[in-house]
Amino acid sequence: MCGIAGLLAVDQQAAPDTEAVRRMCDAMVHRGPDDHGLRADGPCVLGHRRLSIIDLRPEGAQPMTNEDDTISMIVNGEIYNFVELRKELEERGHHFRSRSDSEVILHLYEQHGVDFLDRLRGMFALAIWDKRRSRLVLARDRFGKKPLYYHLGPRGLTFASELGGLVASRRFEKRPDLDAIDAFMCLQYVPAPMTAFEGVKKLPAGHRLVFENGVFHDPEPYFALRFDEPRRGRIEELTQELRNLIEDSVRVRLMSDVPLGAFLSGGLDSSLIVALMARHSSQPVKTFSVGFSSKDHSELPYAKMVADRYATDHHEMVVEPDMASVVPELVRHYGEPFADSSALPTWYLCQYTRTGVTVALSGDGGDEAFGGYRRYTHSRTARAIRRLPWPLPRLVAAMLSHLPTPQAQEVRDYGKRIMEPEHVRFLGLSSPIPHKDRMMIYGRVMRERFAADQVAAEFERLFETSTAQDAVNRVIDVDIRTYLSDNILTKVDIASMAHSLEVRCPLVDQEVMRFAASLPGSMKIRGLTTKFLLRRVAEELLPRRILKRSKQGFGLPIDRWMREDLAPLSRDVLLDQSARERGILDPTAVQDMLARHQRGEPRGFQIWSTMILELWYRECVDG
């Protein structure tokens, strides 16, 4: 697990800018505090920061080269099938210098060319420089566990593991991308391939980028998860097959030459991972949990229940967040606006876990793969209602949207969305600041530019290109292509790497994900039960209270915090003269938003997102 950076100059006769790569690596020292390396080869410079996990000897250092020094490579990540690949390659005559999992990538490329990516099982972002072919290959793993940012300018191609690292190259001007800012305000993250800076891109998950003989080829997918290859079988057979796949995925991720443990939230996914780790560990599994003093936002009792059942070496910490100092630090590490409030507890969890281990397994991906969110249930119900004979769909929607009891507010809100197009309903259920609300707080330039909802148009395209047929899998497909890679996995990567911690996600294994994609929606949502088949897998492994509890998540009491703990910070940030002069937000609308929230009209997530945006301008644009 590491940080990578590099560049390829257009002018192949000029001396390469090694100092730019050195600056990028220095800016990412937290990703790899154990070692560093730099290699200049013609017009290409590769840089590496190393967090030693497998093969701690010097032979595992990067950049790595092949036997005749014609191919160089840097990689951030882990390859879980490297033992099998190494044996196969040795039988074909390849010679290895280290025990590192990374070295197999070099020889796979020699053997298969750019198609070598199909053979890798793991998480990675990598760069390969082939001097003989004057070819640079960049690639990112199938689901976006490891990030990769790049900029193509007059001087050539520059790339890095983090946006902050790329900024340190000083090879582009930091101009905010307004399209990305509008997308952030809708989604709370910036979706690939955009970044918050003009001219800077994220390489999308499952894509490779090739620069050869001075020709830049557009990023192309080498992998796409398909939902149109259905799997048949009895529930008992599917349950056993899924259990075997997840158990194997956990087993291969236990490989490490440094201390290893697990996140344990007390939810279904992380609890299942810990249970399977215990089956394959000769020592008690080290587990780590964080909670909050507010009992309604703490899962520590459930985590303790699982820890006791499997006699883990359990560590837990109650957090009292120092918001005023930690939020700006979070913003700096993300390098672009990111307003998922669970980033804060994830930050503390990674910080705490690193005190005991260097590698941790997590349950991330279970909700997206197996149907853990209420929006999946809502989408299935909406499709069923819309298939009723006319005019019953409109009558049922009207009835649900006018239920009289105060407790039915969520059902009323959902009823109003039943007749909306699929992509509009999806954004309505997942976006804290829908288009009409953004129009109310934007300044004049933003209102005029985004009068038409560009985010909605992009999500309409995503639904149109989905290979899924049933309502549940269609939403899951879109979530995996956006929310999983650009929010969930980004959040964990930044929080963990900021503390030099490697996180592995068994449920985001390619074989587990392929299996999940082949299941019909009825195996994921059944009645009001979410993650139906995954719960069946966990039945013999987890306490009944864990299996039956509803999803709590890692969110925070944002409405209360923005009214109390963070109210002074939000006022100072959003009403400051620099924020007023940017023109992104309308100052009068912002004041009204803050006042309404104090009067009891919930605007917490709007305030949180706009505060994060302005803090990003201060920390990452203004400097």
C-alpha cells in the first residue's frame, strides 16, 4: 500500500522534471512513510512512497524494473492472487527478484501486454513505462478501491494517487471546475471522471489509459460489471455458494507481513467479516470500534456483542470530535469538496486502528452489492405500483403522499416520488440538496449556468446504459458505478492512508461482486428485509440481534451539530467576506438558510455541504 506519482514529458529530448515528481511524493508521505523511490528513464519519471506490507526487504522497493531495465513500474495496492500468478509466470521462464506481490505485475505485462489487467485480483492503481515501445500505461482496479488523478497539459501527462499530490507538481493552474462543484452540491462528492479542478481528471474505476509514441488515447474500460447474466438455483445452493466466495475472499486478504485486524461496527457486514476472519486466524482477531457519547449514534454495544462471541482482541473508543480543527484537516486531505458526514467517524476509526495494526479488513461494499439501502426497496415498490392498471398508480401515490399521521413523513415523501422518472426519483432519495434547492442558494452565475439540471441528465444516461432489468438491480448498478467508487471507497482510502493504514474490503472482491450482480433483486430485497441472501449467509455466524437490527450507518447528528457545536464555525465560514465575494452562493440566501435552521426548519446538510465547499476554497484554492 503506497502512494504513486509520475509524469511523461512531451519533449522527449528535454531533461525530465524530476523535482515535480519529488514534490508530489513528498506531499503524500503519509501514504508511504517506510520508504521512497524515484526513477527517471528518458521522458518518463516514476515516484513511489512505500508502506511496507508484504516482503519488507529492500528487494520489494519501487519503482521496480524487469531484468533488462526496459520496463519500469509503480503500484499502489495489493494483488491477492500473486502466488498463483508467480508460479505460472515462473513456469513460462520469468525470473523474480523479490517476494513482493507487486513484481508479478511487471512480468504479467511482459507476457500479456496491456491485457494483463484481466488476470489481476486485488486493489490497485499503477503505472508502467515501457521504454522500447515508448508506452505509458495507467490503470485502476475494477471498483475504484485505489485512486488515480491525472492532468494532460502542453508539457505532457502528470499523475498521482491524491489530488493534493498532483497539485504539488505545480504543472497546472488551480481553477475550480464549476460543473464539478454543482455535482458536489447535489451528491456530496465529485463523481469521476471530474475533479474539482479544471483540466484534472480521475481515472474511472475499471479503466486504463495509454500514452504511446506521443499519442494520448482516451481512457478505456477493461472491466464492466454486468447484471444481465442471471444465476439460477435454490436458496440453499445460492447461500452456500455465496458463503464460500466471501470466506475465500476473506482468507486471501489475511496475507500480511505486518499486524492485521478489522473494523467492527456491529452492523451485519463488518460482523460477518470478523466472524470469517476468526475461522482462519490462529490468534484472536484484533477488532476496532469507535462510538459517540450520543447513544443514538453509537453502535458500540453491538460491536461488543460480536467481539465477545468470537473472543476477539477488542478495542473501542468513545469520540468527542474536535470539529473546529479536524474538519479543515479532512478538507485538506480530500483535496476537493467531500461532504459525506461519515468521513469524520471513519477518520477517527482509522486513526485509532493504526495504533494497533497496519492492515484492517472492513465490511464496505455489502450495502451496494447486496441491497442494503432503503432506496432499493423504494425503487422496487415504485415499479410495482406503476404497473397497476391506470389510474391506480396515481391514486396510490396520492394516497401515500397524504397520510395524516406525523410518523408517516417518510412514506409521504416517498409517495410524492412514485410517479417521477427513475433517475429523478433516485436523486430525490439520495441527494440532500436537490436541484430546486441549489437554485435557491446559488449566486447569479451558478443559477444561470445550471438552470438545466446537468447532474440529472448524467444519471438519466447511467440508468439508460444499465444492463440490469429489475428495479432493485438497476439502482444497485448505478450506485456501484458512482456512489461506491467515488464516495464510499474514496472516503475509506483517504481516511486510512492519512494515517498510513491499509484497508482491505472482502465484499468488494471481483468474484463476490460478479456473484452479487448475477442475483435477481428478489434475492437482495424480500418484503421489508434488505440484504436477504447475505443475511442467510450470516445466520449461523452472528447473534440474532445483529441479523435483525435495522441499518444504522456511520452518519452523524448533522442537524443538531449545525445548530449547536458547529454553528459558530459555519457562520464564520459562510458569512465571511471572501465567501460573499466568490459568487458561488447568494449571501442573502445563505443568511436565510442559517436563520431557518436555528428556528427549527432542518437545513443541516445544506449548511454542512456549503461550509465544506467554502473550506475547500480556503484550504485548497486560496491556500
